[in-house]
Amino acid sequence: MSTHKTRSWYVEKVFTALIWLLLIGACVLILVPLIFMFTASAMPARDILRLPYPWIPDGFYWQNFWNGLRGPEGTFIFIRNALNSLVVAGTVAFFTVILSSLTGYGLAKFQFKGRTLVFMLIMATMMIPFEAIMIPLYMVAMRMGLQDTYAGLILPFLANAFGVFLMRQYLITFPDEILDAARIDGASEPRIFTRIVLPSSGPAIATLAILAFRSQWDSLLWPLLVIQSDEMKTIPLYITKFMAETHSDEGIMMAVAVMASIPMILLFLTLSKYFVSTQGLTSGAKG
């Protein structure tokens, strides 16, 4: 019996050690490129290509960031393009959260004929790749005069099937007792949604907001189709043009990448606290 316990203890320790090794390896694979990006942004190109690679820069080379902000033509167009990306990504994230929450709430908590069919049709759209509808969508945008406008970048992405799925699956576990109690107290459906449902959906909303913001912040293909002028370009288009016109100066490119990643880092740090499952309102009803 003791031999069996010893063997089980040994197997458990080995398994735990292997899991830790895999996790450490995954962290290294993720962190090394990030560390390289941040360190390379702070040194001239000649030092980046030096072997062995100097992981600790001799000093901070601000010229990379200055040149990245100025752009190839010295017009500081990076700032305008960054604002464009913020407007587009922020607007899409905001309306995606609102529309997906409303739709998901309706599909999760209201009984009506054809509810399952509607949900399945929405889910079916997730199987259609964007490339399959890109050309028809582009033709519609051109006929509506949306070329080179914020509307052309925003409107096609306000509806999000994955967002509906995420919110519906999250809200379907929301206790009906709380909603019924609010209705008995005379609360209207809009008030229930805004004062009870939304505040209790922090983890799902934070996740959806980050995913929606990131998808538009990183988007390259659609802006490449509908945007023509430098003033309306987004960050991915700026980086693409910068690489073509500066012959890929490694230090400047890493500095531009660092500056482009700052909004996403700040957004994640701001919303990360909402990823922890809330207990407050729903725990009482479940208990």
C-alpha cells in the first residue's frame, strides 16, 4: 500500500513538473519576442544586428521614436493615423458590446417562436469567412459613397455574431429570480437591462470589448480596400507604408510597433480586473 502511495506521489510530482516546464516554455516563447521588440526600439539599427544580441541597451535611443512619429515625409502623420484607429476601434467596440448584449439578452431570457432558429442562423454566419463577402461588401460600400470615410471602416463591423454568442451564453446563466423580482417591483425592461443585467456582465463585456477593439486595431485588409488618403489611414496601413518607404530600418520599426501596442496594453490593463468572475448580485440568488 505504501509503495502504491509513493508511486502515485512520484507520478503526480513528475506530472506537475512537466506542466510547469510547458508553461515556462510557453511564457518564454511569448515574452522573448516582446522583450526583443522593446529593447530593439531603444537602440540604433547597427546595434540590433550585432551578435551576440545586446539584450540590455547601452542607452535609450530616442531618435527611433521621433522618426517613427514624424513618418517618412516628416508630417507626423502617425498621430493622425493613431487617432483614426482609436476612433474606429473604439466605436466598433462600443456598439458591438451594446448590440451584442441586447441581442444576447433577448435570446437568453425572452421566450418567442423561432428563438432557436434565429440563434442558429446567427451562429451560421460565423462559418462564412470575411474573404468570401469582402468584394460584395466593398461594392456596396462604394455605391453608398463610404470610400475614405470613418463610416466605411466602422459600419460593416458593428454586428458581431461571436459577440451575440458570447453574451447569450453568459446571460443564459443569469438567475431568472432576479429579473422576476425586478419586474414585480415595477422596473421596466430597459431599466432591468441597464441597471441589473449590464452591471452584472462585467467579465463578458470586458472580454468582448477587448476582442472587438483588437480586431479593428489590427485590421489591415479592409482599410487597405476602402482608404485612399494618408489622412484617413489607420495604424496597420501606416506601418505597411513606413516599411516600404524606409527600407525597414529595424530600430524605427520596433519603435513604431511599441507605440502601436500601447493602446492595446492600456485597454487590457484597464479591463483585466473585470475578468474575475463577479459574485455580488448573482451569488445571492443562486445560493
